[in-house]
Amino acid sequence: MKARNNPFATWRLEQLQYRLDGPDWNELLGRFDRLGRRAALVGVHGSGKTTLLDEFAARFRQQGMHVCSFRLTQDEPDFGKTLDGVKSSGLGRNDIVLLDGAEQLNRSRWQKFLQFTGSAGGVLITMHRAGRLPTLYECRTNPRLLASLMEELAGGFEWPAARNAAELFHKHRGNVREALRELYDVFAEG
Amino acid sequence: MNEIRIGTKDEQTAFRPGELIEGAIGWNLPEELRAIEVRLGWQTRGKGTEDAETVNEIKFDDPPAQGARPFQFVAPDQPYSFSGKLISVIWFLEVRVRPKGATARKDIIIAPTRQEVILGAPAPSE
């Protein structure tokens, strides 16, 4: 199959919306306020934390907040010069800082981050484990979720090979993103 | 009515590098507009990080709420429209309305044979 027609191509994965399990958006935003607007989204690799954080960003913008987003990864575990522009202007009550990948910061850099964001109107981070800030929401995955995403992405396609969502889920230890990437290869070779 | 259209002359959707891409855009929108932009660009689709580039753009400032404008671009030399298993390069024409951000888009092909190059397929005979 041509890459542009592959139902598991990156651009299609990026269009998936996070599926909240339990609370609705009003409850989540209310909980964020009650936690003093300092909180964390927690979950394992590939559980949708970044997708959910992006959706928070859109909602904060709708509220008129100014969103400062940072993303740290194993390849780029530091802020580098990205903080310079923000530092010079300072953060105010209308600024919300979103940090994806907060586990990349060691203890001293985490303390500096807290100091830097002290005057901000909110801080929301993602972490693989709970601990650094109160947990606002835990991103969980299960085979049913994976099956549902597979159906949404490839419902109208003829599958080149039989695939069992539960097996795929366990093979990737709950990492839904990796499971969906494997399905890209199934269609590419099919 | 909330409508944006983009079309090409004679409904041509495949072009050789260097060929003229002629077309027109039309719109009928309820609110005041700051600008309308027509872009020629390409993007990748497939597995992994995707890339995109706008190679040419025409901007119409302070347009009326309803209207139409012609446009012309020259099809660039590269990259060719192509598809493999891991990546595709797709050329497109796009209309973008400011400040609202509404868009219309038309995918086109730019390649020497006016056909998307398929990686792994036999080369076309001369």
C-alpha cells in the first residue's frame, strides 16, 4: 500500500482525539483549579499523555490564557535556549506552562523549573509516574481502547492479515502508539 | 453560505516540472476578511515525522466577502510526487482565509510523466 493511503500514517494518528475515561472536560478543568493549577498527567509510554496535553492547550487558549509549551525527550532532555525568550519577558498570571516529558529533568533542574514557573497562572506536566505534582488524570490503556482506535482508523479498509487487538496490546505492554505503528507496517506490506 | 473553492484550468491535476499551473479560487463567506492566500506546497505522508513546505504563495489583501481571483504558479523542478511504502510526497494547492483559517485544498501531481512515481515499480518506457 502507498504510504499516503496507509490508515495508520502519522497524520491520521495525530488526528485522533484523546478519549477521556470517566471525568468530562468540565470536571477535569475544575479539578485542575482545585489542585492550585499545578498538576500532572500521568501514564506509561504511548498512553496518550501528549495528545491529552495538546487538548488541554487548546482549551486553555479558548479561556484566553497564553500557553507556553515545552517538550523534553530522551534525545532533547533539556530546555536549551527555548526558555530564553520566556525568561526575558517573565511569566504572569495569564501564562500557563505545559511541560511534556517532565521526567527528563533531574532534581536540581526540576527545582529550577518550579522556580521559573512560580509566577505563572498554571503548570501542567506529563510524567510516566506520579510524584512531582499532584496527579490530575491518569492515562490508562486497555485492549478495548486499542481495538476501538483500530476500528476508527481502519474501519473501512480491508485488513491484509488478521490482527487481534488484545495480543497486540500485550505485545507492546500497553503502548498503544507503538501498537498502531506496527499496524502501519502490516498495511504497508499488505 | 460559507464556501471556499479552488479549481485548476481544464481541471488539470497533473503537471510536468516547469509547466504553468493555472487556476482560480472563489469564496463566499459571511464575515469580513483580512486576506486570502493561495499556496503551492508539498508534504510527506507516512510513518514517522512528517515534513511540509510551502514553495510559493499569492496573497490577496482585504478581499470582499464574496469574490474570485485567478492564480498562476510554475510547477517546481522537485521533489517529484511519489509514493513508497514508508513515505509519499504529495503536492497540493491550498486556499487559506485570514483571520478565520478556513481552508480548501486540491492535491495535484508534479512529475516528469505527469504520473506519481511509484517506488519499486518498473520505470516507464520512453
